[in-house]
Amino acid sequence: MIGYNEIFKIGIGPSSSHTVGPMKAAQSFMMGLMGQLDEVERVEAILYGSLAWTGRGHATDRAVLLGLAGELPETYDPDRAAYVLSQVSVGRIPLLGRWTVAFDQERDLVFDCVNQPPRHPNTMQMTAYGLGGRVLAQERWCSIGGGFVLREGEAVGAIERGVDVPHRYGNARELLEIGKRTGLSIADIVAGNERALHPQDEIEIHLRRIARAMLDCIDRGLATTGELPGGLKVKRRAADIFTQLRNEQRANAHTPHKIMDYVSVFAMAVNEENAAGGRVVTAPTNGAAGVIPAVLRYYRDFITGATEEGMDVLLLTAAAIGGLFKMNASISGAEVGCQGEVGVASSMAAAGLAAALGGTNAQIENAAEIAMEHHLGMTCDPVGGLVQIPCIERNAFGAIKAINAAALALRGDGTHKITLDQVIATMRQTGADMNNKYKETSQGGLAVNWVEC
């Protein structure tokens, strides 16, 4: 099983696969050298595939450097990061913060856009050298989406928990069968599995912490103006749009699509924060981090009778759906395009909202299916290798589609022709057939058709 706390992780922007994952992989590599750290004379990191093509725009270089210095996304300290980067600027790096060696960014941090990695498009190779150039350790790591990392050659199943839980399932059909047999909701099934691993109060605390981090991220985005980093000169818009909406509300202006505008601006606020390297929750990735928070706030602010318990149900249900995509397809834009990021986030949010609104398990599964069905084939083509265009607006549309999918599913009785499992399989197949230039390499689509004037 993949736990809700593995689907929802607090980290930093702009990318879970290009920032969070590489930082974790670099830190893990160095931790493996703890016993011989004082023998290290030099470290080298080579980035392949999508990490090479869009790594600079996604701050992968910065993430690797901080990981080598011992930083992790969930405990990221901006002051500590500034110190590490200042050391690198003068040709040195403090490995794990304990052992400083010479570091030449041109030589020791390589973006290899020529050689293709054999197993996964987000691959990085790290090597530690001792005296005389002797190789002390060398590992290849794959960043497989959502901040998950594996050593090259490890099966995806290595990220799944092998402990005994009361409700084991591998696909949506099995999940629904458990619900029929036990009478439990999807959220109850997930919570029951979590209680086999953690005390109930700990689960509740973590869920509230995730919800609070999501909502705080929206608030930061709604209060911040200016230009996003990276060179595209993209201006933050969420704060200005939010001010317009509030002014219209105070003036009692008639705006029939007002709620849609609020949902859109909530999502955009999160992804502007992500693009600026702020603290976000992978949901299931950073590039799609705005969808679920926007739907969560829609539930809290616009649904009569919304409760914290309902928010818990939304997140637990969404996590179950995200886990199904992770186990049976992918949540990596570098593997399957943006259908695996915003598409999966929309599917998760639709299921979660349907659950929070009292939907049956069949209606919840239907909502998840509808949302993904209408994201199939979505490419990942970030302009300039930055998580800005079209990513920020794309999250807004993913959130709106999620609400629409939940509404349609709740109007029915849960019966439908296409199952969620069939849609997940189709998403996987579509991703396999998709040309690599549309998979987070910035070599196709909008990324090459946009010309700066």
C-alpha cells in the first residue's frame, strides 16, 4: 500500500520530480557515505533525460547541491540553503554539513542531454571519489514523480509498504469489493490501514497539518505580488484577481461565475508559490499542487455544513485514488505527460469531493474516472523549462474539472460504462505512446511554439 502521508508530502517548489526527488536522492547517497565521509575528495552528479533538459528551469541543480549538503525538502531551511549556495559559489561544498570539499559546478554537476538513461527519464548518477580519483561509491537514482525516488533497478513496488494492513488492494475493483464486503467507505478503508501503522490521534494531526499547509499556501499566494523567477517575466496574478473578486463581493456585483473564479484563483495562488520555490504539498506532485488545495478550500468556503472531518475524508479518499495511479501507471510528467500530474490531481480531487459530499463508493470511483477521462493525452510542455506556462493556469482548469466530475457523478447512481481501472490503464498506454518531446523535456508543444517578442 502507498500511504496518504506518502502521497501528500510537504516540500518546496518548483517540482516534486525535479526538485524534491533529486534533493532526497542526493542526501540519501551522501548518508550512505557517512562512515567514510572524511575520505571523500570530490563528488560528481550527472543529470540525464528530463532532469537534464529542464533541470535548470526546475532548479534541479540547486536541489542536488542542497541534498549533497544534507538538506531535505520537509526540513528545508532557507538560511542554511543560502549558506550552502554561497560556499558553492566560491568552489566548495559542505557534504552533509560536516566535510567540505572542492566543488567545480562546470565539472562536477553535469546536464547530459545526449545520453539517454535506460530505465527512467528522470535519472541522476552520483559518484564520490577519494584520493587519486579512486571511486568510493557510485549510484544511479530515479526520481519517479511525486517526490518518490528509487535506486536504478529497484522496482516501483519498493516504495510500497510491505507491512500487514487489514485492507489490501491493488486496483479500484478490489477497493470497491472491500467496500461492498465490509460496508466501509473508501476513506474508512484508508484510515483502517493507517491505524494499523499509526495511532488515530497521530493520523488526525497529520491530516490537519497537510490541510493547513495547503490552505496556508493559498493564503500566501493570494497575498503576494510581483514577478516570478526564471526569466519569462511572468507576473503573479492570483493576488490581483482575488482583490477584484473581493471588491465585487463587497459591491454586491452580479458575477454568475464567481465561484469558478474563486476556485481558479485558489489553484493559481498555490502554483505561483510553487513556481517561486515556496513551500507546497505534493498533491500528488508539485506541478499539480494547486488542484486539491483549491477543491479543499471550495469545500470549506462554499459548501454548507462543511467540517474538518469532511476535509479529512476528502484527503483520505484522494490519497487512495492517487495511490492507485502510482501503483498501476505513473504520476510523473516525464513518463506520461501532464495527464499523470494535473490529470491525476483532478481525479483525486473529484473523488475526494464526492466523498466529502456523501457520495457512495461507486459514485466516488465514477467521479475519479470522469476527471481522468477528460485529461487523457495531456502533454507536459513547460515553456522555458519552468513550471509557469501553461502549468499555473492548467491547475485552475484541473480544479474546475474535478468539481464538475464530482457533481456529475453525484447526479448518478454510480453505474457507468468505463471503469477507473480502464482509464488508469488507458492513461498508462497513452503515456507509453506519447512522443518523448511532450514529456517534460521542453522540446515540443508550447515550449517550442512560443517565441519571445
